Amino acid sequence: MRQALGGPRLLLRRLREVMSEQMSAQARLDKIVVLIASNMVAEVCSVYVKRADGALELYATEGLNREAVHLTTMRADEGLVGLIAREAQPLALADAQNHPAFSYKPETGEEIYASFAGVPVLRAGNTLGVLVVQNRAKRIYSEEEMEALQTTAMILAELVAGGELEALARPGSGGTAIRRALTLNGQTIAEGVGLGHVVLHEPRIEIRNLLADDPQEELRRLNAAMEKMRASIDDLMEGGSLGGAGEHRDVLETFRMFAHDRGWIRRLQEAINTGLTAEAAVERVQSDARARLLRQTDPYLRERLHDLDDLANRLLHELTGAAFTLPADKLPENAILVARAMGPAALLDYQRHRLRGLVLEEGGSTSHVAIVARALGIPSVGRVEGLVGLVEQGDAIIVDGTAGEVQVRPSADVQSAYAEKARLRARRQEQYRALRDQPARTKDGVSIDLQMNAGLLIDMANLDETGASGIGLFRTEILFMVASSLPRAQAQEALYRSIIDIAGRRPVTFRTLDIGGDKVLPYLKQLEEENPALGWRAVRIGLDRPALLRTQLRALLAAAKDRDLRIMLPMVSVVEELDAAKAMLGRERERQRRLGQPGPKTVQLGVMLEVPSLLFDLDRVFEKADFISIGTNDLMQFMFAVDRDNAMVSNRFDPLHPSFLRALGQVADKAKATGTPVSICGEIAGRPAEALALIALGFRSFSVSPSGIGPFKAMLQGLEIAAVEPMVREGVAVGLDAPALRQKLKPFLPKGELAS
Ligand code: PEP
Ligand code: MG
């Protein structure tokens, strides 16, 4: 067996010199292949770079016919080079031509070489190219040589990722794969279109020094960083702030397991021994692991990739001292934040006016950060798998929150199409803003009470901006969800007071905590439930754990001093729950009086109608409640038995179905007969066709999300109730199907740009 001349260490030293010299990209690549070939005593060394179309193009060679450079390409499924790229695994063969994947390219003149060794050029687990050496004689490449090739491939990865090779690409080939345009799909979090540049919430650590002279020193640095990292994980686990059990602990246990994994540590040490710095070794081992795990189909193993990424990141931070997250005040203009996951508080820290969008790998539409993103009106998409590994800081990116789509490095055509879409949307928003001070009144003079839904202090600014007449639904649990610990009575009182103060003379309807189901408070122990939507939630928790509800009622009563207070109970299933809550409220008012504390001017206690059982007890509900608000999101969920958060079924049934409209019509009729006020606060009220049908059924009070106010008012302006009412009522009476009713409503809806 022939031994490499000078060994890997000498090769790396020479490579470092080549990297620091001033020369063209092609000249640098040409020098690199000559160096590798001579160091490894190989007759051939070639670099293939993966192009945007997936093919692997020969970018440089020593030993093969030079005329073939930028001419020879291998399809992704072709030859040994294609195989290495696909599998992201090194391959060494003493007799390459007899391998079933071997593919002969006559223009290269490679028929005379028997042995072949190739390694993938990897970055963050993605294959950017392939580095190959070949020998005439049949030979076995040593493990040490393969290691050296992999380390060299890492340097090539930096060259490709740095963009230096873009200019070399064959005209019309679309450039290297790393610059490839991508369309990624996810889940809508917040509507709207945002164009800008990638800003990684957790910036990747730039490793400036790949190569080191003193492996002993690097091993010492690695050990020290490992120790620190292990200690910080142990601290987290023993800190007690995790509440003993649950998901966080599982993740940390996995962390601890990896942090003590001898295989992982050995691979890091080996990488350092090939001449890498400690941080470059972490990156290389991580990239190999990513490449392997990305090809796994087992979801459990793929999930481990995140844990490993986190661990490698922690280690890199320990080694380089870099900050974990981007300092919030360092946000550039037109930023599109990209993160695997993010807490709501972190998002609130960024300067809103510089943010154009948010894309997350993990956050679903009900995550806490999603709630804040919606409140801030930032176009956002969640559940975009693998995103962080596919983008680089500063890449052009477009977020289409409405379609749940992300365009990474879009072409000029795509960019201008989206820019047009964003302009149109902005113009429409402008038109809606112009309606702000106009009364919410139909063309035939019927006034509609149009309020908005809110859940955070930042939402309150929308009252003035939209011209809503009040807050018809204040979801208090959202305040609790974004807090880091359970807000105490005083803190709650201060929050409620600020909300009432901002609203001024406009009414605010506070809904008591609607937790449980998908709304989880991070600091409260969560029960494992088979069917959380039907589980221990909302008013059920409030009545079973009276301290929670009592504290909230007390804080509301104190905050509303001398003003009108409206409180509403979520998820009431039977009227007795209203009775129990009313008794509790009575005791709290009595206590307030006894202590001589000033109370609200008036207190009204309402019920959310969102569980179908109440529909069959309307007489008693209307008699006992001061007002009713229909939560159509949950009412639809329970009436049609469709999980509102399951995209497979959530849109399966149309709210204009006669069964649903008939139920709502009965509630409207009962309200008219009894004089008990009723309003609608579910999402359907924010859609013009649905709102039109609801007005026709007799509803006159609505609470919609802030973005729904403009379209609602635009719809009102052209509406003559007398024209639609008989049509809708008759349709419901005869059981007209939803598509037919929609068709009939169409002529009454705004056309052109004002149609939402
Ligand atoms: C509803 O269920 O319709 C509603 C308004 O409440 P939430 O969406 O908060 O459950
Ligand atoms: Mg609800």
C-alpha cells in the first residue's frame, strides 16, 4: 500500500496558504486539486459542484482531461459521484469500474484509473458537491486518507457557500445548488405578504479558523467547552424550574445522553486530529450527522436531529463565546426572521417596524409565538420543515402568510409578482383605513355594533386604527400564555386596568381564562388527556380550582373601579355552571363592598355559547345571562364534530350549511324575543359572506379580528338588509345547500379590490 506523502497535516497547512492567497476562484480550485493529488499520491483529483438543477458539474481536475472542466456533468442519479452526493457518504473502491454505479464519461479520459475515493462536500448536512481522487493502480485508501479528504471537503464547502464559485458556473446552469431558489410549504400563522432578507434568530456561528497547528491545544479547548456545556445542562435539570416532569425534561435528558455519548466525543477528537480547530471539528461531525439523519424516514430519529443540532450549537457557543441569539436591537431593515422555534417574548423584543415576516420550523398556528405574530400583524408561516438548514443569513426570502408558503432566493419574476401582491394588499388596507371613521351602518340605515377581538396589550392600538366600537372578546388567557409565570392578582389587576384605560369609553368584554385544550400555560402542569378539546378546560377548571377564577374576578372587579365591567364565561355546557360562577362573582363583589373598596359602576356576566347543549336550553340561558356571545369556532367544532386545529377536517363543513344557520337563527330569534343582547365573536363573523348571512338572520352585534373590521364595513356599505333577509331566511327554511347560498350572496358583496 502506498502512503501519502507528507500526510494530512502538511496538506492542510498548504491548503491554508492557498486559501489566504489572492487569486481567482478557478485558480484557487485548480491549485487545491493539484495539492490534494500530490499529497495523496493520486493521479487524479477532481471537484464536482452540485448545481441548482441537481446535476454535478466538474469544476476542477488534476489528472483528467482539463477540457472536460465545466463540460462534464453527472446527473444526480448517475455514476459514483451521483451516488456519493445522494447518500452523503464517503466511498472508497479499489476496483471502481466494476461497481454497478460506475458511469464512464469518454471526454474525461478516466478509463485507465482503477481505484476511486470520493467524499461529499457537506454543509449543514446538505450536499454541495463531491471531491474525488483516483489512482491507476488498484489500491486501498486508508482511513486516515479518507478523513483527510473529508476535512478538505469542508474547506471546499466554505468556498461554495461563500458564493465565490458562482461566477464559474456554466452559463444557463442556474449556479450552484446552495443558491437554488426554493418554494417551501408550511402552515399559515398570520396573513399577509412580506419581502425581505433572512435574519436568523439564532445566527449560525461563523467559523473563521478551520485549521489549527496544535491539536493538543484544540483537544484541551474541546474538553473545557464540553465540561462547561455539561455543567450548564446539569444546572438546567437540577434548577427545579422545569417542574419535575414533562417535555422539557425529556429534551434535557436526551441532551445529557448525547453530551456523554462516547461515539460523538470520539468523532470530535478524530476530526481535531486531522488538523481542524475544535469548532471546525464540531461543525464537521455535526454536518455528517445531519446528512445521515436527514436521510432517515423514522420520525423519532429525525427528531433527534434537532437535539443534536442544539447540542452542537451549545458547544460552538461555548467554544467561540458568541451570543446565542441575535441582539434584538441589531435587526436590519426588511428583516424576515427565521427560527426553528421562538418564544413570544423574544419576538416582542425585536423592533416591529423592521420586521417584514416570520418563518418557523416548528411553531404551528396555535403556538404562543404565533398568537403574538398575529397580534403584531407580521406575515408569518410555521411548520416549514428543515428551513434553517436551507437558508443563509441575508438570503432573499418572501413570506406568503396567506398561502402558508415561503420563497427562498426567489427569481426576479417571482419577486416582482409578490411585490405586486404586497402592493395590492397595502392599497386595500389603505382603503379599509379610509373607512375607519365611517359608521358601521348598512345602506338602508341599520346600525351594526362592530367590535374587535383582542388578547394582548399590543392589540389595543388596533381600536383606534380600525375604528372598532369596543372589545367584544378579550381573551385573557393570552396574557397568561405569553407570561413567564402565573400573573399574580396585582399584576392581573394592573393589566386589566391598562386595557380598560386604553379602551376609555368603549366597552371591553373580558372572557375569563379559557385554558386547556390547545391553550397551554407553560408554567402550569398539563394533564395528559386523550381528547383535550373535550377535556378539563375553560370554565371547568375555573370552577374546580376556584382560587384561579376567584383571583381573576377579584382583579377584574378592582381594575374596573367606577366603570362598567363585562365578564364572559367560556365553554359553558350547562346553565348550572353560570349559576356557580355568578355565585362566586357575587361573593367577590360582597367582599369588595365589605372591605370598602371602590367597585365597578355596573357588572354584567355573560355566557359564551359554544357548546351545542346550550342550544337546547335557550330559555334558561337567556333568562340567567346578562348577555350571550356565540363562539362559532368552537360551536362549529362541536356541532360538526371536526377538530378545529386539524387541517384534514377543519374546513370540511361550511358554516353556511342550513343546519348551522338554523341553529344560529334560533338564537337570534330568542334574543329578539327576550331582549337579552347577543353577539357573534367567532372567526366566521370576519368573513363578508358569512357576516351577511348572519345579519340577514337578525344579528346586529359582532366582534371580529382587527383585520376583519375593514372588509366588514366595506360589505355593510353596499348592503340593503331588506334585499337579502328574505332570501337567506327562505334558503335556511328550505335547506338550500351552502354552495348555492354562497352563490346567491355573491351579488351583495363588494367587488374588485375591496373584496377580501
Ligand atoms: C370561539 O370559540 O368561537 C371563540 C371566539 O373563542 P376561541 O376561538 O378563543 O376558542
Ligand atoms: Mg372558544
